[in-house]
Amino acid sequence: MSTLEVQGLAKAFGGVQAVDGVSFALAEGELLAMIGPNGAGKSTCFNMLNGQLRPDEGSIRFRGRELAGLAPRRVWRLGIGRTFQITATFASMTVLENVQMGLISHRRGFSGLLGRAGALYREEAAALLARVGMTEQAERACGVLAYGDLKRVELAVALSNDPGLLLMDEPTAGMAPAERVELMGLTAAIVRERGIAVLFTEHDMDVVFAHADRIIVLNRGALVAQGSPAEVRDDARVREIYLGSAAAGAGAS
Amino acid sequence: MILVQFLTGLASAASLFLVAAGLSIIFGVTRIVNFAHGSFYMLGAYIAYSLVQRLGGGPLGFWGAVLLAALAVGAIGVVVEVLVLRRIYRAPELFQLLATFGVVLVVQDLSQWIWGPEDLLGPRAPGLDGAVQIFGEYLPEYDLALIALSPLVLGGLWLLFHRTRWGTLVRAATQDREMVAALGVNQAWLFTSVFFLGAFLAGLGGAAQLPKGGADLLIDLNIIAAAFVVVVVGGMGSITGAFLAAVLIGELNAFGILVFPEITLVLMFLVMAVVLVIRPWGLMGKPETPGHARAGPAEPLLAPAGRHHRWAWLALLAVLLVLPAVAGDFTLVLAMEILIAALFAYSLHFIMGPGGMVSFGHAAYFGLGAYGAALLVHHLAVPMELALVAGPVLAGFGALLFGWFCVRLSGVYFAMLTLAFAQITWSVAFQWYGFTGGDDGLLGVWPAEWASARAAYYYLVLVLTAGGILFLRGTIFARFGYAIRAGRDSPLRADAIGIDVQRHQWMAFALAGILAGLAGALYAFSKGSVFPDELSIPRSVDALVMVLLGGVQTLSGPLFGAAAFTWLQDTISRLEFWRLILGITIIVLVVLFPQGLGGVFRQVEERLRGGAAEAERAP
Ligand SMILES: Nc1ncnc2c1ncn2[C@@H]1O[C@H](COP(=O)(O)OP(=O)(O)OP(=O)(O)O)[C@@H](O)[C@H]1O
Ligand SMILES: [Mg+2]
């Protein structure tokens, strides 16, 4: 059974059909890249998957459960982690505490008025931070970290609920090229060892072709191609989309 | 009868609309919620009163006075903008609101000094002092003039905004301030002129209602609370929305008098509630686009007290414990007041600091606690112990009810709504004479026999306030406290890791209400009486000032803020113009230290430590 099954997903903003009947599936442990030129509808798709937007039409099934219309916090509770295009962390907490928050939420919830939350799940949080290479920064405030490090923290937080699926919208946006490949390599290694499926969007084709098992291509809200990296690379329509719109070349945008 | 009542409602909507429109226009361009707008309205009424006396009561004299009063208030608005607001456009919203509240205090004392404390009866409008008969009912002729005023002003504003270059600029600035700056428009001039227009409208509203309502020293806060309701219901920044909401509220008041004469404001509350549930951003407003990150300085890390701080707290507690043995009555009473104020301030700090919700109506829960206890003692003669529980419980229910609506909004909208709820609660206590004793308050609320000695009651206060404060501090570091801090730091991320932000904010609001209620109940028994003042806006602002004095970002702040403020107020309230002094102090503090005193202390501390800013942890 697929981990994620998306059927006929659609969303319009006013007159703009941002996403137009998109269907695809994600196998367990698969790394699927969603690519497409600017404005293709990738973020809109993502926001429907993670609950930030309610789809006009279509169904999203995660391990057989319908997600469409659920709030983000419910989506998370079902075992889906996410990172943001522009990082979102708790600035008044340490790196370690940020990860502890995810663990506390996953295991106990937040209704306790007594006891020190800071003492909960420290070892587990430290282990996650070690995995993303952030051990040395564990006691620093999230508000003062470099951007690339924030991305790592987000990854650790996203892993804190033992997810079966990670959603990553432009995980490497705003980073230097070398750092991008490295971060995506780290992500790929982690999800492979844990059998987590990943859906990510990305503009950097080097990153995409280095790590994706499969690629789906969106253009003007519709799915125009899907397949292995090699198949997509050779697809005539994909070439046309990318070469036709000069601005969206293989580089960063 | 229905028609006449309807027309009465329309007439009363006029001044409300004028004030709300001015408020909205100023907010649209400058992003400042002008607390002093009610003061402009009050000044309009007073100045028109004096001018009518000077110019005589003929048609020219009366209408001339109304217009001149409005122009004069516009000019006063310009002075306020240039002297105060221009310096704080970049300060956090909270400080801007506080500075404009400083203006409220200053205007109150100056008005009392110039026009005296008695209510002034408005002059009659020449030629319109009769009544017209409609279906056998009488409607004052002047009401017809007021009914005509709102559409005229609405039309005039529309022409101004759509047919003049200035209006186009104002609309552009409302949409996007940076763009106007980029166009090379003189921004300072634009802001000043907008302020003139807004103040002019408020002054016009105050002057125009003079024949109906006269002038007194309470109308400033009454009208501003009503105007906040109008703006929240109508949608911030929308003039048409303000018009619709003003008419709605005016009609509600007109018909409410027939149905529910004692507490018309309850109806207003119900309508506001319905509107906010269906359209949280108001009838004609646009939804706020959720911001990714909050503006303002980054929050420092928060950590439990270290060993040194813990010793300091214990030492303080020891001093407080032996105080009755060494200090006289005066000191003991002051210490009690400080302890109660500190609990009140901590309860506000809890939602403001970790929760990130700035309430301008926290006195509602202090007052509900005080009234809850006092009403039980007064009407049912229940023992003190029970009343001390019942007061906070009532406050908690009030906070649950009001908070449910408030947490749906954020930022200044949240502040305005909390203030409106507090003012509604105040009005109920003020108007419902048979139950609450109205202005006369409730007397004879004395402690039980065993606690009636001053030292005994002092120990009771000490135990309960210290317990409450420790409980709140503990909560901040418990899971619940982390959750509300997460909601403040990044609602997006909090939601993404499974936190129901609104629900936690709601619960925090209720918890803060309960502890404010405990402070209120203790206060009632310490004074032996309660008055509507306990619920009033100035008391809400007291708490804000205490928290800000101590610094929002520190955990010991509210205690020091409460001590400093209570002592200061105790000292200056003996002076004749203490509101003036307090108002000017607030304004000066905000203008000089737009980041708050706490921020200044932290900067100094950081400098002393050689800029080890990062290792810095709030005490
Ligand atoms: N909230 C919104 N309101 C109106 N239109 C929107 C909204 N969000 C997206 N759109 C429109 O929907 C279309 C798809 O946008 P989307 O952000 O999903 O594209 P994208 O593939 O993520 O682009 P990029 O690569 O630039 O991030 C665009 O035409 C965009 O203008
Ligand atoms: Mg995008």
C-alpha cells in the first residue's frame, strides 16, 4: 500500500486555478521530488497536504486516512512531519528545547501546569540533534542561529514524532549550493535508515537528481510528467517547460 | 413608536460614527490605535460649550461654535502628533497605545481644571429645540440634524478620498506605507494631516452631540470603548464598515433601552459576539494576513531562577514574613497593596509575556473577583473564606467567556476587544444600581473574625499572593507554559507540531483571569468595599504600566514594577494633578525609552557584562 495517495487535488484562488486535478502516490520510504517553474502550484499543493489550505476538490489519503480539511496540528498527530520554506522555530527557546517541544507534543501533550518541561526527553532530543549534526549548538538560542543550522533544527523537530512521511517545501532555499547538496544528502541518509517517505519541492536540479527516487513535474497547476530522474530528464514536455521559460533554468531562482 | 426609536438610534449613531471613522483613518495610515480619540471627542464637547457661551446661542453662533470646536480639536490633534506620536511610530504597538493613554490622563486633568468637575448641560440648538410628531410620538428636532450628519460626513469623506490627490495618497498609504515613502511623498506631513482630519472628526462628534448629552469627564473613555467596538465590528480601516457598525450599535442601544433598560450593554456584547464569530475581522474588514515572524526585538531565552536568584527571593520572603513585627500600620497597608498589585501584575504578565497577548482590559477580572466576593458577602452574607474562592471563580468564568472571543483576534484587535469587554463589565457594575450599588459601590466587606487584625490579614494576603505568583512562575516552566510561549514565538510552527494555539491561549487567559480575580477579592476585603473603579480602564492601564516598568521579558519584573508603581501612585495621588503628572510621566518614559525600562536595564546589563548578549538569560 502507498504511504500517501493523492487523488484529483484542486484549488483555485479567485479566478486562478493554482492546482488543477493533481494525482500521485508515494510508496513507503520513497523520496519524491515535485518540480516545476515558479507559480506552478507546488506550494499550494504542499499547503493542502499539510492542512494549511483546504482543497476545493480531491482526496489525500495517508496510510488510508483522509487528510483533506484537517488542521495542520491534526495532520502532524497522524505522523507527518514538515519543514518550512522560511524556517519557523521558537526563538525564545534553545535548540534542544525546540526539539523537546516536538517530543513532548508527540508523547504527552501540553496540558501540564506543574513540573519542569525542560527536564523531559532531554536524551532523545540530544540524540536527534546529534543525528543532524547540531550537538554543539544544543544550548544556544534558536533566535541567533545561522540559516543553515535552523534548517537542521527544523529537520530534527520534524523527526520528533517518528513520522512516516516528511513534507519539505524547498528545504534548501536560501542556502549556498554546497550546503544544499550536503543538507539534502543528510536528509536522504536519515530517512533511508528510518524508512520515512519524503515529498519535497526543489528548484536546484543538482539536488533533485542526486537524491530523488522519482520526480513529478507540475506546470500551471497540472501534473505534466512523472517518472524516474532519467525518464523525466528525457521527457520532451519537461524540456519544453524548462527551456521554454528561460528564467526557470536548472539553476536557483 | 418603532420608527421613532429607530430614528433615535440613528441619531445616537452619528457621534459614534464620527469618532470611529477618525480612529479608523488614523489607524489606516499611521498604524496607531489612538486611545486619546475619546479625549478629542470630549474636548470637542467642552470647547463647543465655551464657544457657544462666547458667540451666543443664535444659529450662526451655535453652528459656528460646533465647527470652530472641531477645528480647534483638529489643531490639538496636530500638536499631539508632532509632540508625541511622531517620535514613536517605530515603537511597539503597546507603547504607542500607552503613550496615547498618557494623553488621555493629561486631557482629563486639564479639562477638569478648565471646566470643573461638574457635568455641563449642553445648550439647545437654535431653531431645532422643538420636537416633531411622528405617528403620535415625539422626536427631538435636533435628532433629525444628527441623522443627516453621518451620511453627509460619509459622503464628504468619500469625495475627499476619491476625488483629491491627498485622498489618493491616504488610500495608498493605508494599503502600503513603504510604497508612499518610495514615491517621495513627505510622510511626516501626510501623517500630521491625517491626524488633523481624525481629530477634527472626533471633535465634530463631541461638539455635535452637545445639545443631547452635554459634557462630562467620563465621556472620553465611554466613547472610546464604544468606538473600539464599532471599529472591531465594522472592520479596522473601513469607513463604510464603521458607519454600518455605528448604526447597528446605535440601534441596539435605542431598542435595548426598551427591552433591557438596566444593562443595554449586554445586548451590544451579544451582537459583537455574533459578528466576531461569523466574521472575525469585522463586517467590512479584510482578514489579516498571518505574519510569518513577529516584529519587534527577539525574545531572550527564559530559564528558571538560578541559585543566586533563588536566595534573593527567599531573603525577600523572610523580610515580608517579619514585617508585621517591625513595621507600623502604614507600611503594612502599603505592603499589602503592593502584594495584591504584584499578583495582579503577574497575572497580566503571564498572558502578555509568555503568551504574547497584550490585554487592555485586565481590570475586568480583578473587578469581577472583587465584585464576586463583595456581592456574596453583601447579599448572602457568606463567610470570607467562601467569598475568596467565589470571587476568582467568577473572574475565571468571565475570562473564559470574554477570552473565547479575544483569542480569535491578535495584536491591536485583541487589545481593543479586551478593553471593550472591560468597559462593558464596568458599565454593568456602574449602571445596575439595585444589584451592584452602582457608583456608591458595596460597603461592609470585612474579613472574617480570625483575619480581622491587620497583621493577620496581611499574612493571609502574603500567603495567597506569594502562592499565586509562585504557581504562575511554575506554570511558565511547565509544559503548558512552553506551549503558550511556542504559540507566541511561532504560531505556524506550534500548529505544525500539534499545538492547538488558540485553545492554549484561551486557557492561559482564563488562568490569568482567575489569579487577577484572587487579587481583586483580596483587595475588596482589604479595603472593606468595592467600587466600579476596580473594573475601570485606568486600572487596566495601571497593571500594564507595572508590567512595562519592570520589563515584559523578565520574570521578576512585575514584582518590582508593582512595588515602584504602587509606591509612586500612593505618593502622587495626594497631589491635586496626579493624573496629569502620571500621564506626562508615561509619555516621557515611552518617548525616551521606546523599548521599555526593562529593555534599558537589559542593555545596561549587557554592556556591563561586555556584550555577552548571547549567554544572557533572563532572571
Ligand atoms: N494565497 C493566494 N492567493 C491568491 N493566489 C495565490 C495564493 N497562493 C498562490 N497563489 C497563486 O497560485 C499559483 C501557484 O502558486 P504557488 O505558490 O503554489 O506556486 P509555486 O509552484 O510554489 O511557485 P514557487 O516556485 O515560486 O514557489 C500562482 O499563480 C500564485 O500566484
Ligand atoms: Mg513555492
